[in-house]
Amino acid sequence: MRLFAYLLPVVTAIILFATKFNADIWWVFLLFLGVPLLILWIVELLFKHLNDVEFLSAYVVSVAHYNEWVERVERTETISDEKGNVRTKTYIDYVTHPEYWEQTFNTGKRQFINYSEYEELCNLFGTPIQHFDTYYFNCVSGGGGQECHWDYNEMHTKTLTFSHRYRNYMRYSNSVMRFREVTPQDVKDKHLFDYPKPPKYYDQKVVLEQPDVDLVTADAQEAFQRLNAFCGERHEIHVFVLLFDATKQGVEAAELQRAYWEGGNQNEFVVCIGVDKDGTVKWSDAFSWMDVPTLSVATRQYLTQNPKLDLVALAQWIRDNLDKWKRKNFEDFKYLGTNFSPAQEKWFVTISVLLCTVAVTLAIMYV
């Protein structure tokens, strides 16, 4: 379909050249060919480079309040009188820039917040508020601000997860490493998990459970959120824990989940655990893209030796054993090339058809 999308503008340009040729505007026909091909090439680059989403966690290291400030703006206007005399008049405006608050994460990412969030984090940090100066061009009043820094206590800050687009060579590939097809009915019948989208103001839930399991506590959720936030950037890891109802499903559910998530993203370590009603581990498995699944094997051994599920302890154990983790670099799969999703294929052809339609319309109207 991609080849067809590229051939369509070529065929359209040839037809227009044969039926509408005008030697005086020969260059127009080159535009009818070149512009659509250039746009399609740009769209293909965008589709290839942004074909998958992974999750990156972080924690707040500082918050700041930027004071309101006033900018002096000079503008000129050329006016003429009734006699046609032209003169320039200068106006001075004073533009007020409102105050705002923001939080800064350990990754360097910044995000706007409101006053109550700023105050809450200052109280959580428990460190002194410091004043700082700002420099704005043409500032006549105001400016500066106040900031507060984290005290390096993990319990005294906030964690948050962001989505990040990247190039996944494995996605939609035709290699032998493709996973079995998972149908919507499989997802419904087996209660497979969708990726939880990170909320804007609260952290992503990374410990998920099937209906009727009901073993995930707020402490457990927070323990894994902090694992991802405080270890994510350094170790390039993002952990998910999925709890399955072992009374209804066996360990094969983990493989089905792996196929549904297409093996997971390059930084993900996904622990699948089958538990009964009283929280006893009946089976476990873990998947990632590690070349040597050292951490996966060790995690299964840990859960076998500790059959009474304790998610907080599991989070701490994983943190203590991150020396067994090494993220797979998807650049290793570059030889596979980058394929389009079915939706992207349809959009690519649609864009090509629209571009050719515009070219034909312009040719009919103006050539």
C-alpha cells in the first residue's frame, strides 16, 4: 500500500502533463509531482519515528513561583493626514505578565501547577523558601520569584509518569519474533490488561489486578510508583505488576498478556502473578526484552520462595536486585526496518489520494 501511495502522484503528474501540457508553465507539472512526494516522505518519517509509546517516571525536585511582571513595549505606527503627509507615531504599552507556578522533575522536565500544589509540595519538602531574581527584557517592574527544593527524602515528594513516543522496530514487523494474534474476544474472556494511561495530576497505576482479586493496597501501588520514579531514569526500567486470578487462569495467561502487549516496551519489566483468594502465589512469570532474562528468573525464584504475596516487599526486592537488569536497546532490531500499522497504511494512502485530488483540481482551474 505504501508503494501504491507513492506511485499515485507519479501517475497523476504524468496524466496531467499529457493532457494539460503548457510549455510556458512547465515547472507547474514538476510541482504537481514533487510537492506530493515530498509531503508523503515527511509523513512517512513521522510515522516511522513515532510508532510506539513508552512510559517514563520521575519525581519532583523543586517547585517555583514566578512573580507577576510588567513589560514596556514600544510600537510604531505610520499615519498620513488629509494632505498626504506621512509621519510615524510611537506608542508605549505596558503589558502585564501574570504570575505562575511550576514543578521541576529529576529528568529536567517542567510542568505548570497551581498555587495549592506549590504550597503542598513546599510543606512536603520542609525546606526553606528561597528568593531568586529573574531577567526579562524591557521589564519595568515585578519579576523574581520564590523556590523550594526537595530534601532528598523519598517520602517527601511526588512521583509522576509521562508517556514518551519512540521508534519501535519490533512493532508491526514481519519477523519470526512476531507474537500470536490476540483478538478482542481474548482480551474480554481472559480479562487481559490494557496499558494504563498516565493521568495528568496523579501517578500511573502500575500494579493492576483482575476482577475479584482485590489484593492491591495503596501502599503497594505507591511502592512500585516510587520504584519506577527513583530508579527509572538511572536503570532505564519501568515495572508493571499484573495480578491474575489463579482459580480461573494458569501461567499461560502471562504469555497471552505478553502477546497482547507485543512483548512490552524496551524499558519494561512486567511481572505476572497468579494468586488465589487468600493471596497465595500459585504461579508467576515475567517478561521483558532482556537478552539474558536474569531478573525474570530471579523474580520467579523469589516468588516461589515467598508464596504469601507481599507487594511492598516485592517492590523492595526488585529495587535491591536491579543489578540483574539491563534494558534491551531496540536499535539492535534496526535491521527489521520500520513498518506501518494498518491504520497508518490507510492514512498514508488517504493522504496520497487527497494530494492528487488537490493537484487535479488546481490543474483544471488554472492550467
